[in-house]
Amino acid sequence: MSSVEPPVDPDLDAGERPQRDAAVAAERETGRREGSTDEAKRNVALRIATIVGGFLLVGVGVAAIPLPGPGWLIVFVGLTLLAQEFTWAERWVDAVRKRAKIDELREKSIWVQVGVAALGLVLMGGGIYWSVRRYL
């Protein structure tokens, strides 16, 4: 991979230099080059939001595991967000996908996929009905 040198911009003040350095580091990591300073700032802000949101979802999901609700699903969604930025999270997501056999389900016909989704919805609806039936 070729090294990317930061452009010399005399208009940058001291407050914008860390953002420029972060954008250059992101370019080195991803191989994509931003066309402008505004685009670089937006990409850095987006990466920070993705990381914070991912960790927040993982934390909420871990808290929701012993409570009623989709705790593991929230953890998985948070890990999926973090997998965009971290390789360790990507490895965990890949391991979960293999265990859940998600890729195998995608190879099945559309009718099998619709059937599995319908069965899941019926089971969720039945669980909701069973838990609130005493209040009706």
C-alpha cells in the first residue's frame, strides 16, 4: 500500500490539525481518500458515531440479557456496527453467523426463507399473546 502524505494547507489552524491527522490515518487504514476537508471531517465524525453507537448498543444489550427483551439481538446489532471499524468485532460477528447458519439459510429457496420468517413471526406473536392473555 502506498503511503498517503497529508496535504500542506496553510489555511489550517491548530484546532483543525488533529482532525486532518485523523483523516489521514483513516485514509491509510481504509485506502479511500477524501476529496475535501469537509468530507474528511464528516467521515471522522461518522466513524466516531459508529463506534460510540456500537458500544452503546452492546452495553444496552448486555444489560437486557437478564431482563425481558431481545438482549442478545441488541448485542449482535452493536457488534455488527463495531465490525465496520474493528476486526475483533468482525470475527465475533462471523462466528455468530456460522453458528446461526445465516449464510446457509440465504442459499435456500425464497419459499423456505419466507416460511422461516413466518414461523418466527407466529412464535413471537404467540409468545406475546401468551404473556398478555391474563390481562385481556
